[in-house]
Amino acid sequence: MKISTTEYTANKAYDELISKNLLPRDIAKPLLDYFASMDEDELAARMQAVDSAILAMGITFTIYSDAGNIDRAWPFDIVPRIISSKEWDSVQEGLKQRLTAMNMFINDLYNDQNIVKDGVFPIEVLSGSKNFLKQCIGITPPFGAWAHICGTDLVRDDSGTMYVLEDNLRIPSGVSYMLENRQIMKRVFPELFKITNIKPIDNYSAMLYNTLAALSPRKNKSPVIVVLTPGIYNSAYFEHSYLAEQMSANLAEGSDLVVDDKDIVYIKTITGLVRVDVIYRRVDDEFIDPEVFNPESVLGVKGLMRAWRKGNVAIANAPGAGVADDKVVYTYVPQIIKYYLDEEPILQNVPSYLCMYEDQREYVLNNLDKLVVKPANESGGYGMMIGPRATKKEREEFAELIRNNPRNYMAQPTLNISTSPTLINGELVPRHLDLRPFVLQSKELQVTMGGLTRVAMRKGSLVVNSSQGGGSKDTWIVEGDH
Amino acid sequence: MMMLARDAENFYWVARYLERAENTARLIIKITDTLLDMPTDASVGWTTLLEIIGVGHLYNKYYETATENDIMHFLIADDRNPSSIFACIKYARENSRTLRELLPEELWERVNGLYLYIAKNIEDTSNKRRKKYIFLQEVIYQRQAIIGLIFGAMERNLPYHFMKMGRNLERADMTTRIMDVNYAISLPEDHPLYEVAKEMLWASILKSLSGYQTYRRLKHFHVNMPDVVDFLFNEEHFPRSILHCIGELENCLIDMPNNKNVLKTVRLAQKTLAKKDEQRMSEEKLHEHIDLSQQFIGDINNAITEQYFKIK
């Protein structure tokens, strides 16, 4: 397969594997040489093998639409994205620093609120937060950790600098695709693992298990851990099932659990009720306990919050952790790091404008054609507007939305995020991508080796979300400098 | 790891649905053969198939005519019919999806593969006989591969037992239903072809249960109602006989926790059904005995459900 010179000459973004003079970067040379040596028939056979592996493994992603839910095979690109171990070391340090501070921040908000009293974090941001749950006030979960599993999205701009785009602290998904992508590559391109020294990622399930087990309230017993899923119609069900299997945990739905009048959580087994210690929940806060939150919810467990508040069960991520998963709070992370750790942030935020402040709002409203506008609380790429790509009518609609609810919006300059060679119609073409590493925190603090690389398969598109037609790649951390 | 009540129920039903899909496929193939050979004045019809499977009432709700094509569509492809091959495989796949983390990896891939095959090839299976035949054979082969995998790769643990119980109960259920086809096809006793037609019919009942060869080996070459009935109820060496299936289920139960109530129901069924006197039974009495068997099968299903699936 060949590099498309037309598309690469026209590419203005930083490319992860190919330099400006259209040569492979050092770190990508063995990979690209290998692909270059492969003839069309061989490549076609491998592509076929990839497709059948994905279909057979049943790696799917559910898309919600008016026409009913469609179970789609996971779109996968065979060309891996490569990051040097030297660069990754520093990204890892940055993520650890960031998540340490954010967990301290969440714990502070639900307890003394020193950061507010000291004037570093404005009370008006807190009071406007939909995700601040008063039911969590006064609680300090084990190790002070609230966001036990975090997926932080990173992007690189045209200068080559890595930025944090957002932190997903509620129920981030994607890690199973990271693991399965590596499985596919190993099945279909085993030779590659000889010619390059790729760092392994398959200890994730053990990391996750240890993170969860450390939270168990019953210390002298092997903990009963369950993964709580909304069920098979959830878009990430595949992942819930996958992780439960990898950890040998039970995969439960809300109706499988019950809380008794002593506030103990039990799971219904064929021999009766068994006490549960740790719940890795993949159900949103709003639905986890109909007694406290949405009374209509059938996904949750009645009385779960009582049990959690008493410390009889651990919930990961803790209810209320989403208070820090808010695009307005995001803009304060550099100050948060400084406040709690007295350190300079290692990873940079994308410069942002908060519509709740009049001067910044005016700037946003006057520059809608240059900015990306995001609602504070949505995820999955829903409800955002990419100014330069939007029509005049869409921009006017967004101006109206911002004026009506300024706390709910923030804006960032449209970053020309980096590309990486992606195989489309037999040619390597530049496609934009991001990276979601996962950070685990309870007794220990750990970061995955790389993460999930998501790629916008359409030419020029900047939207990588799988719900919006994005795909993914295997992500390699290899020895060397970038 | 402990076994969730919901998972146990899903294992049980995955096995039942897969078994039902294969049984329906076999039934359609064999009964089609037989019906085509029946004397033209015998009051037979494709609706017989609906009665055997027990979906006649449901069929009448959705269809105004009862042509071969309509009925085939209803039994193969219509997902408003929860016993259609398509619906069974769809449910089996959905239930296996909720069990993925508990199944041998390859098993889910196979069940998913069978579903994908059906979804892709189901068109025209109800109106083109040749396509239908190839399709039904493929469903049978693929389901057999799944059985092989379960037998060869699954740990002999609770999931295995729940699947085995579901499979055997469904199998016993189908055996009783197929025997009743005799009752659904009526031919005047003084008809010149009466004996021939009846023999053909009982042979096809044996064939649709893959039991023709075993019957000939263990009984004799001649096919007659009392011997076939005895064979299908009591022959412990034939894997689709009612007592064999219930015996398999009993063996699973013996290894399971809290089995007292269910075992009691199973043993009562064994005792009542094993009476040898159906050899001299009239057709009318056989029909009643079959009804009784169906009741016991229902009771066993309820006992399992109450004991293991409905935890409060």
C-alpha cells in the first residue's frame, strides 16, 4: 500500500507517523516499510481476516436512531498509531497529576469546599452544576477517590503539542475496544510484533480488578464484585460483558440486585441472596437509585445510595464524581492542580472561553465562525457546534442557546488536530484522531499503556466519536524518541 | 464465582431456543416429505405443522389464508411467532449476548454466526422449496456444531447443567408434540391405503426425530404404532425418548444445590409416564397420554423456574 501524495501534500495538520517531507518518522519506519512491502493480494487477504475477526468476535457498537437500534460492527483501521515511550512517560505523569488533583477537588467539594472558600473556584460555577449531588455531601469514599476510572481525551495540535480536550469521569467507555484492537492486530499481523518492540496492554483487567477490590468494605474476605450494566441495549454493553468476563466478576442488571432494610446490597443467585462488596457501575448517576434520583428508573437498585452512604458497598465511579466532568469545570483544572498539589500542570488544557462571563461570552458570540462550542454536560459529541463547518443558521441557533443558558456553554478555538495514516481504498491517507488513555485510582494510581485511538474516517472530519461514524486503531507505545 | 438467577434462566432458554429451532427445521423437512406422499383424500394439510408446534391460534391471528407458503413463512421467518426458526435464533443470540462472559468464547461466535447466516439467507425460504431445504439443513448443521462445542468445550458446571436441562426438556416436549401428529391426520379406517399411510406416518415421525435407524435396530423392521409409541416414550438408549430426556434432566439436578422440590416433580413425572400399558392404547388414549406428558413437562419447567430463577 502507498502513501497518498495528493492528500498528504495538502494536509495542514501534524501527522503522527509521516513527516512534512512525506517520509516516515523514525518511530514509524519499521511499520510503514512492512506495509509498503505487502502486495495488494496479501493486503486484501489480511483485511478480510480483520473483518471476519471483528464479526466473529462480535465486537459491536450500538447506534441509536429513529429506525431502531442498529448493532454495527466496530469500524477498525489496520494502521496503528504510534507514540514514543519517551513522550508517553511524560503524558502518564501528566495524567497522574491531573487525576490526583481532580479527585482531591471532588472530595473537597463534597466536604469542606476549601477551594471555594479560598476563592480559587467560583461558587457560581458550583451552584450551576447539574452534576453536584447533594446526597453525596459529607462522604469521603475509601482513599478519597471518587473517579476511580477516568478516560481523558488528548489531542495534538499542528505544532505537535499534546492537549487535554476533556476528562470523562462518569462512566467512560472504550477500554474494551482498546484491548480488542490489540487482539485483532495480534491475530492478523503477528509479524509486526517481532519487528517492533510494542509495550503490552493486556494487564488492564488485572489493574481494574485490583482498583475495585481495594475498595471492598469487607477487608478479610475475597470481595464480591459486580459490573452493573443497563443491559444489552446499551451502546457499551459489549464492553460491560467483556470486562466482567476478564475480571471473573458477575455482570448484573439492576433487577439482579436488592438492598435490604439493614442497607446491605445483595445479588440474586440460584441459591439465594449473596452480599455484594463492590459495584463497578456503568449506569448514570441519575438512574442508579430510584429511591433518591429518577423514580422512574428501572435500571438501578432501590436503596443503593443508603448502602453506599453507610459504607456497606463501594460504587465505582462514586455517585457525584461527575461534578468534575463538566466542560466549565474543565477550564479550572490548571488552577485546581496548582491549588491542591502546588505544581505546574504537565499537560495543557485547550484555551477555553466560558459563556457564563459576559466578556468571554461576547467574544464567543462575535467569533462563532472560528470556535467550537460545547455544552457543559453532554458526552459522545452530541450537542456541539464546530463553527467553521456550521451554516449561518446553525450559528444563529447556537447564539440563541448560549444567550438563554450561558452556564451551559463553553467554547474553544477550532484545533487542527493531528492526523495519522489510515487505509482507505488501498491508500494511506491522513485522517484526524484523538487518544483516550484510562487512568485508574484507588489504593494505587495507574495509567494504561497508550489508550484508545479514535479516528474520523471521513476526509477532513474532526469528529471521532463512534456514535458519529468514527473508527479506531490500535495504539502502540514503542521504545524511542518521537 | 456464583451463578446469577437471571443468567441461569438465560442459559436454560438459550438451550431451549436452539433445540426448538433445530427441531422445527427437522420437523418441516420430514413432515413435508410425508405430506407429499399421503393419499389425496386423507384430511391432511400444512396446518398440521402449526398444530404440532402449538402455534395454530397465533397463526390465525395474523393470517387469513393457510397456504404452504404462508405457513412456511410463519414457521421459518416470522418473528411474530416466538417459535419460528428466526425468532428462536434471535432470542438465543440475545440471551447468549447477556452470557458472553460466561460462555466459551467460540460459542458466542458460533451462535452469532448462525444468526448472521439466517439473517442473510432467510429470504425466499418460504416460497422456494429447494432454497428452503438447503437453508434448513444449514441451520441443523450449524446448530449441531454448537452442540459439539458445548459438549466438547464447556466446563461441566452450573451453566452446562442449566443448558442441558433446557435442551432435554425442550426435546421431550418436541417428541410428545410430534407423536401427536398422528392424531392431527385422520384417515377413515376402511380406506384401502389406511395401513400403508399409517405406517408411513409413524416412519416419518421416527425420521423427524432421527430415530428411524435406532428403532429398527432396537425393535424391528416393521413400523407400527404401539412399538413406536413405546420406543418414543420409554427407550432409554434413544436420546430423544421422553424418559431418556427426563433422565438426563434428573442427572443434572442431582448435582445441583436446593434440588429437592424439582426432583420431586421430575420423579413423579417419570413414575406416571413410564407405565407400559400405552402399547395397547387406542389413538384417543394416546392423545390423552400425550396431553398428560405435556402437563408434566410444563410442571417440571415451572418447578425449575420457581426454584432457581425467581429469587426474592
